Amino acid sequence: MMFVTFCRRPHRGFTLVELVVAMATASLLMAGMMSAIFLAIHSADTNSATSLAIRGGLALKDITAG
């Protein structure tokens, strides 16, 4: 004798819980990426401002010395 099980309804999509969990995970990943990008931009701005200040000081020293 062969036993056959029938599904009442085929699985056609995602449940609401799965969608909410996926959205929460995606938003956490995006928030982490945005904070990392913000820190990198802020660090680059600070470094370029420091570099400009050093170069400007050296140029002023060259002008006044010569």
C-alpha cells in the first residue's frame, strides 16, 4: 500500500514574520554601513584639513624665510 500525503495549499510566498525579519536585518546592515561610511568621510576630511594646514604652514615659512 502506498501512502500519499497531500498539501492543502502549496507554499507560494513568504510569511509576514519572514518578511519582517528580512527587513530588520537589511536595515541593521544598512545602518552599520552608513555609520562606517560616515566615519571614513569624517576621517578623510580631518586628514585633508590637517594636511592643508601643514602645507600652508610650510609655504608661509618658505615665503617668510626667502
